[in-house]
Amino acid sequence: MNLNSDLSCSMVIFGATGDLAHRKLLPAIYNLQSEELLPENFAVVAIGRRDKTKEDYRKEIYDSIKQFSRFGMDNEVWNRIKNRIYYRRMDFLQTEDYQGLNEYLNEIDKKHKTKGNRIYYMAVAPEYFEGIVENLNNFCIDRKAHSWNRVVIEKPFGKNLSSAIYLNNKIVEVFKEENTYRIDHYLGKEMLQNIMVIRFANMLFEPLWNNKYIDHIQISSSETVGMKNRGGYYERSGAMRDMVQSHMLQLLSLIAMEPPNDLETKSIRDEKVKVLKALKEIKPEAVSENVVRGQYGPGGLADKRVLGYREESNVSPHSNTETFVALKVNIENLRWSGVPFYIRTGKRMEKKSTEIIIQFKSMENILYFKEKKVLPNMLVIRIQPTEGVFLQFNAKEPGNHKNIIPVQMDFCQNCEVGIDSPEAYEKLLFDALRGDTTLFTRWDEVESSWKFIDHILRGWNDNKPVFPNYEAGSWGPKESDMLLQRDNRNWINL
Ligand code: BG6
């Protein structure tokens, strides 16, 4: 891996007045400063459509950092970064504004000695990606200079396979694949990076990681939040595009991949993409049997009544957008043939949690297994909010009886005081600065996951759902339970 040793650059954020910039990006930049990971020669150019001065922007950002940084606000750290944050108002698609932007960025380059190196961060709605990239190409990228230009693209990367291909062609034409950082913030989460270590640095697990010993795997990410102010975006996206196409399939590929030849970016991505390519296609006619979609109606969450999806702002009262998906996935390769992967994600569910449960097989009718009470072993990788791993196995209940009880070995990574895992965006922004693409998705990963999802979306087009079909604050529609019950299994809600 050829990483930059000189990190000098400016980060140009399109959409800098939005939620993502306030809650994640600027707090992450501040945290990197606080850990002294930012280069000396560094500047942030925040671009938004609203009229404000750089002083106004700095003040707003100060408040956001105070609220969202995991370190809180330390004025000494703030003083070291604040004068390197600029604000520029412009309309993202106004071609005439880009000449001025280029001059402005050149001045910042000179002032902060950032050597013309730039990271363009697209924290905007997807419909702006193409136009911004085209204008940057025409006005802001100097191909003769010895500087580098990278682009960071937020999801959703397209809305189906064909739009993703179209968008990708537009982007790589300008930036090339090696400078295109497709961000999936799940890959920056501490425990996702830990999955490979758990699997490949322990002799204990890897020999059992296959269809001989594993009965099935559950990958579940539930959220309690509703739409907040994202109804408009979500109406066009839904849970399948918003969560499954990206985050959930990334989790699946890390859990199911073969060991890479080495730890180089290419080797890891090659193995992940093989998993996505081996997903058994769910043909439109098989969709209703293997995929459940849901939408929440009104309900109770933490003793509060909350609105149903159709009552949220910027959502159509007749919306058929799914806020929940559960699906059964099969991977057609030697390791996983016959092992179902059940994936589930939804909004307004009972609990916020992301977990991967590896359920081992039990032995039929042998020794203690003759007693039906003996539970099979289970390994749980907890991604959030608790980060850790637990292993459930059977032991004798202490005392004078012969009872066998399940016991757990529980490793909690963020339970000890003082262990505060870096936020995903911190890790990913730092990697973009260093030029490390390992935790970003390569085009063929995006392409393969769209191929898989497209079939399901087509199947959905053929029939209308009956929504709403689950109550806010529940574990989703009853059909989701039935999906597993048909296979004599149940969701494990820890
Ligand atoms: C985002 C989705 O990518 O991930 C959101 O667009 C979702 O809808 C969020 O809420 C979940 O992220 P996390 O880190 O809270 O699990």
C-alpha cells in the first residue's frame, strides 16, 4: 500500500451546512486535530447554498462540535483549527460560480501551503454528484500540476444498477478509480474492522467457520429513530437502498469472505467482492418467499407515542416506501452452501442495535444433546451501541443437580471507562487523507450488490404491499418472524 507521508491538502465539502457535516464531518475533523493527526498544512473549505460569512459558519460549527464530538470542546484545540475553516456560498450546479471557486481554492492553497492537493467531499443529495464532478473537471482540476485530487462520495451510489453504472462512469472519467472514495461509514466502525481480526487471527474460530459447523447467520441492524427531517430523501430510497444495498451487504461480505492472501487493499477487496458475486440471485417470482418488507404505523416507543411513517413530514400519506426489510440470502460457494444468512434492518424498532449472530449446529441425540434443553453454541459480534463479542456455550449449573445451562463469555470493548472508540468518520477521513482506500467500496463491490438488489426491487414492482404492517416500537412485521419460523428458526433479539 502506497500511503502519502505528506498529508498537506484542503478538504472541500459540498453540502457543508447539512446535517452530515454538522453531526459527523466537522466533529470528526476536530477530533483528528485533537489527536494531532491533521497535517500542519490543512484547510477546510465548506460550501453551502446559504448566505453566511466564515465567522457565522465557524460559530455554528463550534456549537455542533461541542454537541457531537466524542471529546467535547477544548478551546485550545479549537483555536488551532478554527482559522483554517472557510465558508463559501454557491449554487452547486451554477457553472459560472466554479471559476470563482477555483480562484478561491488556489488562494487557500497558497495561504495554507496545501500544495494544490484536494479532497472533494460530496455531502449533498445524489442528484448533484454528476453536475459537481463535471464542473470540478472543467474549472478546478489542474491536470498539469503535481498535486492530487480525490473525491469522497456519500451513499446512495445510484438508485439501481443502471443509474449506478452511469454515475460511476461520470466520476471515474474525472477522478479515476484509485481517487474515488465511495464511503460506507459502517466500514469505519471499530467492530467491522475487528471482524477480520476475530476471524483470521484466532485458530479457534476459522476452522469452524463453514457449513459443516454453522447452522445459520443473522445480521441485524435495528434503529429506534424515525425520519427526523429525512422524509424527502427516504421516500426515494427506502430501507433496501438506504441500508441493505450498502451497510448490510458489507457486513455480510466481511463475515463470509475467504481469508485474503495478505492484508493489502486489493486482496481484501477481491475476497469481499467474490462473496457478493456468489450471492444466489433472488428471482422476482421468489421475492415474496424470501424477502419481507414493512412500514411502521403509529406506536409506542420508550413510553412515548410516535407517528407512523405516512404521517411524518415530507412523506406521502399513501407512501409504499419500506422502512423495514428482512431477507434470506444464500451464498453459493463451497464454504457456505446450505447456510442461510438472514438479514434484517428497520426504523422505529424496539431497540437500537447492530449485531451479527453466528449460530452453530447442534449434535442430534448424542450425549447431552439428547436433552432438548441444551442450546447450540452461539457467537455474537456486537457492532453497536455495545461493541464486543460474546460466545455462548453450555456448562453444568453449579450445585448438586445435573442441569446444563448456557453461559456466556462476554468481551465488551467499550464498557470500560475511558475506552471511547473512534467515530467511523474520523477513521475514514483520516484514511482519505493518507490515500488508503481499504475501507472504501470499490466499484465492483457496488456493482455486484446492485445486481443482487435490482432483482428484488423488480419483484417488488410486481405487487403492492399492504402498509403499514408493523407498529412503531416493535420488532417488525409478523411475516419477518415467519420467514425464519418456516425454517424452524427464530430471530434472536438479545
Ligand atoms: C445511514 C442511513 O447510512 O446509516 C441512515 O442513511 C441510518 O438511514 C444510518 O440511520 C445508520 O447509521 P448508524 O451508524 O447509526 O447505524
